[in-house]
Amino acid sequence: MMDESKRFRVFVGVLVAVVVGGVVFVISSVVADAEFWFTVVSVLILVSMALVAVLVARKRQKELKSGFPPEDERSRALNMRAGYLAFWVSIYLCLALGWIIGAFVDESTTDFLSVGEMMFVLTAAMGISYLAIRAVLTRGKGTP
């Protein structure tokens, strides 16, 4: 098992790799002469990712310096439970979208969401449901 300082260095390395990948993506979209709003949204996503990465890295470094473990058994169990429940919510949402498309959308008359848009909706729903479930679970003081 890795010690905490090595784990933190790996974490920072992954964050830097993700931000560099985002910068390469934004630059390639500008070079490819993509739509203006596509580039603006890409830059906004990149800036928000970088901001969250800096905040998380600072928090982890503070926890590392304080000597306390970054997460205890209860918070780890709550995160696992929230992820498990968010996974099931997203599966049911995926089934519901399939049923809606199959039952109500006729392929010849109506233009529904594209595959990319549906994946965005499912990913956003999974993230939002994880945050909501985690907020509900961490509100109580009992075990999950």
C-alpha cells in the first residue's frame, strides 16, 4: 500500500494530466475551427475542472500536513453506498429513456436526443444523484 505522500503525488499527477489533456482539446478545437460556442463551453469546463482540482489538491495537502487520515471508515462507507445507489438510479434512468424513446418517439417524425446528448443526460443524472444521495446519507449520524 502507498504512503499518503506518494498517493498525493500520484493524485496531483493525474490532475495535471487531465488539465493538460483539456488544454490540448481546447487548442485542437480552435485549430480545427470549431463553432465558437463549442470552444467557449470547452474553456469553461476546463477552467472549472482546474479550479476544482486546485481546491481538492489544497484540501488533501492540508489533511496530509495535519496528520489525520483523509477519510475514515464511515465516510468511505457512505461514499461507497452513495455511488452504489447512484449507479442504480442511472440504470433505471437509462431504462426509462429507452422506454420513452421506444413508446413515444417515432423515428420518422420526431427528432429526439442524439446518442451523445443522451449520454450527457445520463452522466449528469448520475453525478447529480450521487451528490444528492451523499448529502442525504451524510446528514445523519448513524451508520449507513
